[in-house]
Amino acid sequence: MNETRAIRASFFDITRTVDTPQQLPEAARYLEDGLMLLDSGHIASLTEWEQGKHLLRPGERVLDYRGHLIVPGFVDTHIHYPQTEMIGAFGEQLLEWLNRYTFPVESQYHCAQHAAKMSAFFLEQLLSNGTTSALIFGTVHPQSVDALFAAASKLDMRLIAGKVMMDRNAPDDLTETPEESDRQTRELIARWHNKGRLGYALTPRFAPTSSPQLLEKVQQLRGEFPDIWLHTHLSENQQEVAWVKELFPEHDGYLAVYDHYQLTGKRSVFAHCLHMEGREWQCLHDTDSAIAFCPTSNLFLGSGLFDLQRCWHQDVKRGIGTDVGAGTSFSMLQTMGEAYKVGQLRGYRLSACEAFYHATLGGAQALDLDRYIGNFARGKEADFVVLNPAVSALQKMRHANSRDIWEKLFLLMTLGDDRNIAATWIKGRCVWQRAQLEEHKHSVGQAEEWPGC
């Protein structure tokens, strides 16, 4: 089959980044019957069908997704791929959970074969849930990152990942010296950073597992490679925050540790940020750092409720993260639904428009990728997900009595899950679909249409 150039469906995206949630409805675009044209894996145009069908070539085939909604591919701003195999582990909060479940699982990733097997499984989970880009933790083992990047490069996915850097307060088989961490990280950067659509993230797990000597190495690497990312955790758990103050008494708080080593800034993404003080919010804003809001894991581990309203007020960039395996689902739809509940508990009404913004263009901005992905602007990479809005009897009933696109989007994020993902496209190519749709062709004007990938 020739490369797909024309797709007909309903489309929704947010056309620009915004400063307040009140601006989002004006920035939103919904085409009930639209035509997207692709060119070499990029968006060439998106128009109403009647407006754009004259752009079709004589006899051109049009991929027909009518009855489906196409949105930009979901951007997961914080996830641990090695923790896939211990998702849903019972009964602990953060620090106990790490020792009882996480560290034993991560110790397996010294084995390249195991890392390759789990990388393939992990990427399948992302794609089957409509996630096309992610910021990902590996383990302390270089093999874990090699395997993940090798698998992602075959799909031409835009992923950012890094090897965990950890030299204390962890099992012996998961710690390293600062010198070993520096050497292995440099080798991984040389091998993978900016190779195709891949990017590297310096990944100190969190301050408690990082000695001052290790943080100095991270600082040096950040200075030498200014276009790489920094990915870590911040203020997830109150016990953790107190521990950091004990370990770093010379610094004025948790974020001050990272800021001292010049690890804040553009392309620095801090997961959670639940228990921060005013000066820390201001530091994130002043340094152009970003937050990954992880509602599912925050609820599952009992860590706390993120203050999304304050994040807007402080003008700090943010995206949504599933945080598997503390998060209990790869589904960004379900994660948006949990974000809504967190907002309710904090007296904040998270609209569907805002939730989809955080999961697409807002997440892309948090990762400094919004010039490449996040919406359907002309020239951007054609990463998108095809949603079937009604796959169960309950969804069909509620979809039928929904008054507008806002209600339909809200139902997708409250009742939706992986079943609603019909197909996932990477760089203009269908790489995953739920079922092979029965092919049929018919003539529409000068074009032929057919369903499915």
C-alpha cells in the first residue's frame, strides 16, 4: 500500500499554548468532519472536509475514520518502564514501596535479554493506550536504556529516557560510584542522544539516593550537554521531604538541593511536587522548569493531592504522567479521569479541554517538544491516536445523549480506557491498531475511501 496522505475523521486539538485555563476553549479546534493531509510523516494541512476535498488528487484514496475522533498522540511526562512488571503492588507508601517492590524488580535489568523483552512489552502498552511520546526512567543498568532505545528507534518514536544514577541508600546491586555513573551516562549519551527522534535524560532517581559527589557529576554533565533533559522526583511524600532535609541540612529545602547543583532549568522535569513551599514554586517558575503531575500514583501511594490551580497561578509548565508502576494504568484517558478527581478534592474543576491540553500540547511544552508534537499545526510530526468514543453499552448510551464535544471528551476521560484506542500513528504511519477493520472501498467524488490502517 502506498503511503497514506489523506485521512477523513473528526479531529480535536489545542492550537496553541496558553497562560490560563480560561484561554483554552478559544485555543481549541474541533472539526466534526475533517480532512488531514500528510506529507512525509508530517502534518501538511487540517481542514473541514468540504473545504479541503478539492486538495485531493484525482482518484486518491482517503483513509476513512468517520465515527472516530482523532487527537494528538498522548505525551506521558513521567513513567518507569522497568516497573511495568510490579504495577499494582499492595499496601505501602513511597519509601517502603521502593524497598519492598521496586528495587527487587529493577535488579533484573542487568540482563540485556530481560531488558529487551520488557522494553518490547512496555512500548506495546504505550501504543495500545495511545501514548506516542514519553519521558522514561530506566534502571541503573545501561542495558536497560540500550534495550529501550533500540526498540523505540525501530518504531521511530519520539522518546526521552535515561539510566538511573544512584550511589547510596539503595541495595548494593543497584548502586554505583559517581565515576561509574558518569562514564556509563556519557557512553549512553554518545550512543543515543539525538539519534532519530530519541533524546537522553540525566536521571538521578531522587536526592536521597544521590550523594553530593554524584550530584556534582550530574551538574558537570548538564553543563557539557545543555540540550539533554534532567528527570527526577521532587516532594512526592512527606517522609521523603523530611529525609532530604536530614541528608542535606545545608540546603534550604528539597528543591534547593537540585537548584544548588544547577539541575533546575529548561528541560528539567520534576515528578510529583506535592509538598512544596512558596519559594520552591517561585524557583520552578524562575528557572523555566517543568512538573509532571501524576494523579494515579499520588492517590495509589497515598502521597498527596497536586495543586494544579497553584501551578497555573505560578506559571509553571506542567504535563501529566502515568508514573507506572506506582500509577495503576498506562491509559492517559484514565489518568486524566484521576486528575479530575484530584481537582475535585482540592476544589478545582478540571475541564476536559484542560485535561486533553495537559496530555497533549501542554505535555509537549513541558518536555520542550512543542515545536515538533502536541497538536496538528502544519509541519508538525504526525503522531496521533484514533479514538472510538463508544465501545461499551454504557459509553454508547452516554455518547448518544451528550450535547457537545466537551461532554464527549469528558466522558472519554471518565469512562474511557484502552478499549477506546482504535489505532495509534507514529510519524504518519499506523504502528498499532485494535483490530483489522474489514476493508471496503467506495467512491467519494474524485477519491476513494477505506477504513482502518
